[in-house]
Amino acid sequence: TASAYAHWSAPSIVISPNVTSGNATLVGDSAGTATVTATDGSALGYDGDTAVVKVTANMRLASGSYAINATDVVNTQVLLSDPSPAGGTYVTFNYSTPGIASISPDPALIPAGQLAADIQIRALAAGTTSITPNAVGVNGAASTFTAYAAVLTPSTSLIRLGAGQYEPNVYVSTPTTTNLPVPVTLASSDITVATVTPSVTIPTNSYYAYFTTSARATGSATMTLSAPGWTAASAVTVVSTTPYVGICCGNGGLFTTSPQQNVTVYTEDSVRTAHSRTNSLVVRVSSTDTMVIRMLDSVVTVQPGQFYNNSGRFVMGGLAGSAYIVATASGHEPDSALYTVSGPPLAFSWGAGTPRVGSGQYDNNVYVSVPNNVTAPLVVTLANSDSTVLGSPTTVTIPSGSYYVYFTVRGKTPGSVTMQATAPGYQPTSGVYAVTSPRITACCNTTFNNFSPGGTITVYSTDSVGTGHYRTTPLAVSLVSTDPTVVTIDSSTVTIDSGQYNNSRAHITPVGVGTARIIYSASGHQVLDTLTINVVVPPIQFSFVSALLGRRQHFDPTNNGFYVSTPDNRTTPLAVSITQLHGTVDSLTTTSPTIPAGSYYTYLDAYGLATGADTLIVAAPGYRPDTAFLTVTTPQFTNCCMPSTTTTTNPPIGITVYATDSAGNGHYVMDTIAFAAVSSDPTVVSPAQPFFRIPKNAYYSNTSVNVVGPGTASITYSDSAGTGYRPTTTGTITVFGPSLALSNGTPVLGMRQTGSSGSGSSYVSVPNNVVDTLVVNLLSTDPRVATVPASVKILPGTPYAYFDVTAQDTVGTIQIQATATGYSPAFPMVVQVTRPKFVMSTATQLNTTSPAQGITIYAADVNGQAHYTTEDVTVTLASSAPSVASIDSATITIPAGMYYVSTAKWSPGVTGTAQLSASDARAAYYQYDRGTVNVAVVTPSLTFSWGSQPLGIGQYIDEYVSTPDNAAAPIDVAFSHIGPARTSTDTAGVATTGVRIPQGTYYGNFRIVGTAAGTDTLVATATSPVHNAATAYTVVGQGLIDPIGNWPGSLKVGDSVEVTLYARDPAGNGRYVLAATTFTLQPNAYIEFRSGGASSTVITQVTIPANQYYVQFYVKGLSAGTGSATFTAPNYQPSSIYAVTIQ
């Protein structure tokens, strides 16, 4: 019978013939007593029987196993499967091995109506035990408990550092995650050698804490670890060595044209392991030969907390050779790295191979290259050992910004040549190029069906090994068919045009069955092959090989059931004949179809007349015949789609019945088919239509099944007119009484909290939309802990209703139960009510200059999950250090129906740390636990708009210095230099030693000007309000002129082109000049420079105006030859030689 305590796993069973019993499974749902019944469902006259079953409650700990450290405590619960009875349940605990663990309280009380009691398990000593809860009339399940020995273990036993370095990545660990914080004290045996963080705390839910060891002077010291109740596995030996600087990485593959490179320096101990610096370290880097390697940065700084600096830059000095880059620092052993620079090599694209081209052909895919992009056009001279064999240019120009240039070679007569490439400042290269006898090849041998339209054939111009090449001049190729009665050609001659390597315009057409060859010939060319063309008899085919039909079925209602086809479209109609070897089995729409002109197929249909097999043969003049097999089978019904389970409230179920052949393939029926529907148990399901039809020329019909009551049944569909169809039976469907279900939106709440502001966060549901309003009764097993509405209504047309659980004034774990007339009860949902807690959220670090930041306070459960309150909750706010962090409100209120408030703000004061707290001043059992957040106020830092940058002498960059926050009042920032000043600063053209950041902004602009070669260190400071200083570096040196913009590779005599000269810093970046800067132009006799414009004059100097970064002028070709020029200016490195071919 319907019961909340137990249920059968299936509503019925079958006792098979010749046996006396059958097995059924009874499932216990909750503690209590139920009556179970067995009745005769087959109406054979058996009397029913009943029995009483008692379901007992179970009890267990919240986890099946626990593992904690000795001295640690784990908070957990003892859980009851069913609500505790009146008077509560007292729980005691058994231990398989005493002395390993203890539980408090013992006994624990689960109050009436509740499901759990909070307990603590304390680890007393290392070991393993089983803990079993015990209570009268309840089955207790054991949990495993393991306690690990309280041993602290450092992550290493040896730390090696250089003096002035520190190691932050060593930690102390416990055997497993701790639930209670573990304070660890650390000490050094000699603080003059090494210091260590005095204490660290391994926090809750962690098993480790990092500490920092710093080396102060050479020597050794021992670090010890201790904590109350714990022993240390070992001490840590600290070895402080003489510090080293390291440098990385030497390079033996550089060229004089290689771009700017970076070098990395490291701070290392004596065995060359890198470590972070305690304070900044200035490292000087130098080259042993500045003609090979020239440093752009002679000083780099490894900042505190860093172990390397990779900003050091160097460029090639211009000469080939080897040089060391040496890194030195005060008190440190030096290091060096070897760099080898070679003159850059030229290279042909074919390397050591020997490319080929045929006579009369050319190759435009060869190139000459250099290792790096050139900064100015590079003229490369090409020498050819025999120009009568191979034609090639005498010079090519690699354009600026590229590293290669393509050129074209032309085959003249068979032979081979040696080519050589040379260019000033580059290693020459040579390579062999071969010219072969030309050949023609063709593609491709193929087979055509007779009557097909044919296709194109291709002839290629190739070298002697068959590689195609473009023609220098047009090439006429003759084509001949050896048998025009088989294949004809539309062209007797085709031409491979100049600049092409093939011709695919010739078309061949099959005219008769047989084999023919296409012969090619061309003047002065060898022929590699001929084409063989086969013309074959084409097939005519059915669209199927084998097919099934049921009797009185056919393939398609429009008679497009299958087709016969030829490989190609017909140019004329084709009469087709179909022969049936067993024509009594089936009939065709026609046995003499015609494939029309312009098509390659025609459709027809087949009709099953009698069971059996027919062989179909299709034939047509000039085509190979084809055979297909059609089998007509006994027809049958199939069905879809009965579900395996449903409930009594389910709407009618849609079923589709199909007419199929014996293999289950659906086909269209030749006659209307009537069939009957019969249920195996009309008290479970019944057909909505006892009789229905599949219309002629359809293959299925839709019907439905009504759900009547619980049980198991199926529906059989059979041929009611006796036309020979086999019946079909649906799968078995099991119908259950409907059940309620609960969805828990708030499994945990704090006292006096609820799930929503009224919309509901949990819901109760049924399997299907209800027709009439359904009243669902709700029950809390302990209303002192949490309450629910007495009932909710599921409205017509919906399957659910929402509700809220409201926590009351008692901590505990309870069940919410749901019942409704005609429905099985819902599986209860569990709700835990905990102490409420405030959770604070805000910015955790501000500068002393930062604006006030908002604070959000959340009403949460003990786990920190926010919930809506059922009353106004007043929050008292406080700061542990108001001089550091002050709060603008002493109290704020979370209104009833809300879960947070965010009206308060905190403001920074002096530097330091503070703890902000949110507390509940009420002395009540529903008082909120205190929420806290740790905040810090720090000194803001000034920041330059650059870190390190290059600059030429006399050049400038507009920069700025900034603060992290908008200034509440103007901030004066002072500039100073560490060491000799290599730059000057000004604002609006006036020299200055600082800038003012205006009120309401966060930056001040200024200009930095390069004044002398070297690395300049600029420092920005501010005292009101105090800011951390900013440091930036400017590497000042001679500017660069390369590359000249738009320098041409070639010019015709008398032509000119505009070029641009830029003022560039030592790294090649364009920079503005402070004062007008004049550059001297030095052309050779083949070119001249002109000012341009209507009154253009010859010039030998150009000037970049003040506050500009470029000047434009013209280069003009005077006479044929190779023009060249250089450019110079004071405080600038001389330019490269710029070459241009004058034609």
C-alpha cells in the first residue's frame, strides 16, 4: 500500500510456469512501519496476502573517513537518516583503538525533529581507529579516523645563497592540511651570516607556509623550526658564499649586419645558481673590443626582489671578430660571455644543388639573400661564367628592409655555368646552374566512355628531367591521333605562349570503341612520351543492386522509386528496355523507358504483387547491360515510440505505426490498410483509437495511447482486414503513480535568514502540468530550526510551485517534507541552520592618497554564503587603527528582505595595516558572528612614463611622471640625477628641475633632452604628500642616420626621387631634435642631391628644423653607372654607403 516508509522496486512480478515463487525487491525509504500487499493480477483465483515491515533508521558520521594531524581538531556532524523522535536521540561513540581520537560532546544530542548534531573530533596521538556512533534502535556505521604524527618538515635541508641574496621559496609543512592554525617559530644560529623570517603561521585549510632566508655575509648558519606540540624533522643549513654575477648567453653566429641584441645578467651564488637580490645591484657591462661588439647600455640594475636584468643592449661594432661581454659588480665575482661576429655571407637560393632550365626557357624563382634585413639598398653583382649558355642580370638590388631579391635566368644553349655573387662588406658565394636540352611532356593517359564529351589534354615545356619551365619565346607543338575512328583532336597545333609553361586548350572527343595514341612533336625538342586513350563501351545501370518491398507496396507515390542511368548526358534520346525474369512477382511503371536528350537518367517505380524474387535486366544499344534483384516479402507493421515508463498523470502518448517489408523498411502502400489496436492490460494503458488506417500511397499513420492506471502493459497493432500484414507490439511501458519532488535552493541558512525576498528559492514539482489546482502540504520536522508555508498551490498548466525556507532561532539540521493527495510523498530535502555571520568586502590596499573606498557587508551563513534577512540587522563597524583606516559610519543597517548593505566607506590615513570589523551588538543567540577584513595603507609610488630608453645627443622625447591617484592638491615633483647627468629636463622650452602635478590630475609633462654620451639615471621624488621615488634610465649616445627612407634601387639618367633623412637614436628610433641639425651629403659623380620644388638647386647639406625629426630632398641620376652617397653630421654615426644603379 502507499507508504512513506517503503516501496516495491516494481509494481508487479510474473511467476513463470512450473515454478512456485517469484522474487521482488522492497526498498526502505524512511524509519517507520509499512504494510505490504501481494494480489493476483491474472484473475486466476489466488487469494492475496499482507505483511508488516519495519524500517529502522541509520546513523553515521558526515564522512566515511578522516585524516588530520595529531593535536588538530576537525568539526563535523553525526547524521541521522530520519528525524529524531520526541525526546531527542543521544549518541555515544565507540573506538576500535582507544587513545587515537576523542569526540566532544559525548554523548551528542540530536534534538527531536532534527537530523544532525555538531561534534568535534580531536586527534590525540598518531595512529588509526574506527569510530562508530551508537544510539538505541538505530544502526550505526563506522568511519575510519587517521591521525598523523605532529612533525614539521622543511622543504629542503640546505640553502645556498650569495651574500646580499635571499630565498623566498622554502617552506615548512605538516603531514596533511590543518584545521587549526599552526604558528611556527624560526631562528638562525648566526644572524650576522643569515637571517630568517622570525615566525610564520600555517593557516587553516593549508599544510605549508613559506619563509624567507637572507644571506648577509659569507659563512654558514643553522635554521631551526619549532611549534608547541610539534617536533621538527630536521634543521636547515644555510651557506652564504661570495656572490657572483652571471651573464647569458654567448653567440657564435652573429654577423656585422645583425640587429640590436640583448644581454642578460644574473645574481648568483658560488655554484652559479641565481637568487633574488635583497637590495638593488648595479652591474657594469662592457665589451673587450668595441669594434666588434659595442654596448649601448654600460650599466644595468638588478632591482630588489629580482635575480636578473635583461635590458642591456648591444650592437655590432662593424668589424668581424670575437669579443667578450664582461659583467662586473662591486663585491661580486665577474663573468663574461664570448660573441663571434662574422662578415655576412651572400647565398643563392639553390645552395649546393644544381638547378636546371631548358634552352628557350627561363626561371624567375631564384634569388640571392643575406642573413639579415638591410638598412639601405644593397647592390649585388652577379658574375656568369658563360653568358652564351645562361642569361642573367649583372646586378640586382636587395631593397631596404628586406634580405633577398629574386632574379631571372634564361636558358640559351645546353651546358653549365658557375654564377658568383659579390657585394661590398659581404662574403661572396657561388653556385652551378645547368641548361639542358628542352623537352615536351604530355598529360595524361586516360579512358573515356563512348558517347562521352571527351576532355582536354595538356602539353608541358620542361627541362631534360621533366620539370616544367616558362617559355622565353612561343613554342608550336603538333598533335596527331593515330586512329581518328577512335579519338579525334580539335587542334593539329597548339602553342605554349611566351611566359607560360603549358597549354591545355586541345580537346579530344571519343568517336568509337578502341585504343588510340596522341603523338606530340615540336621543333628542337625531344618527346618524353605519348598519350594512350582508351574508349570503352559504357554501362547502363539501375540505381540499386538489390531491394526489398512488402507485398502490395511500392517505392514512391510519384513513381520516382528508382532510376536507370548512363555515365554521361545523352545528346539524343536513348530507348531503354527492361526484362523481368519473374514478372508475376512485381510490376514496373514501364519496361521501355527513354532517357531524354540532355539528361543521363529516367525514373520509374516498382510494385510488389506476390512474395518472391524477380531479376531485372536493363539494356540499350551501344551500352553494357545491368542486372538488379527485387525481392517481395510478407509485409508487416512496425511502431514507434512507446516510452518505457510514465506516470498516471501523463497526457496521451503519441505512437506511429509503419507499413514495412519483412526487414522493417517502410514503403508506400498500394491499398488503404486498416488495423486494430489492443492493449495487454486496459487498466494500465488503452488505445485512443481501436481502429485506424494507413491511406493509399502513405507508409505510416499516427495514433495515441491513453494512460489509465499503474501497472505494466503494451499495445499490439494488427491487420484488421486480413490483408496479410504481420502484427507489431510496442515495448512494455510501466506506469507509476505520480510523485512529488523537492528542489532545495537553500541547503544552508543562517538564523533569521531566508532564501529570497518573496519569489521563493526552493520549489516542489510534479512530473506533468496539472489540470486542476494541486495543494501540496509542506512540513518542517523542527519548526524551532526552520519553517515553511503550511501549503503551496501548483496552478493549472504548470508543474511546480516555489516557496521559501525561513531559518528561526535554533541551530540544527532538519527535513522539509511534502505531501499531496494522489501523489507519492517527495523525498525530503535537508536544511541546515547555522549561526549567522557578517562577510566584508572592500579594497584591501590603498595608497595614502587614494579616495575613500566602499565597504559591502553581507548577511551570510557560517560558510560565508549570503542570504536575505527576515529582519533589519544593524551592523557595528570598527577599525583597529583609525589613524590608518577610518570608517565613515559607526553603524549601518541591512534592511529586512535584503542580503547586503554597501553605504559605508573607509578612507586611508597614515601608512600601516588595520583590521576592519563588522559585528552585531545584540547579546542574543541569533547574534551574527563577527566579520573582518585586513587592509593596508601604503606610500604611493611615482612612475615615469618609461623605464629605459635610448636617445641621441641633441634629441628629445616628451615624457611624463605620474601618481597612482588624482592629486587632491598640487604635487611638486623634484628631479635629480644619480651620477653625471647625461640629460636635461625642461617644460615649455624652459629648463626645469621638476614638475607640478595639478590638482585633479595624476601626471605632469616634461621634456627630456640628450646632452652627453652615457647612461643617465633620473630620479623623481615628492615630499608632500610623500611618494616613493621613481627611477628611469636614458642611454644617450651618437644618433643614427640609417636607414634613409625611400632610397631607390635604380634610377634612369635625368630622373629623381624624393628621399627622407630621419634623426634617429642609437637604436634606430626616430626622434625630434631640440635645435636645427645640419647633415652633410656626399654623393659620387653618378648622382647629385637637389632641394626640389620649382626652384630646385643642387645641395650638399640638409637641415632638420628644430622640433622636427626628418627632412626630405631629392636624389637625381646624372650618368649611367653605380651611384653612391654617404651622410654625416656632428653627434651622429656616419651612415652606410647608399648605392643606386643609374640606367
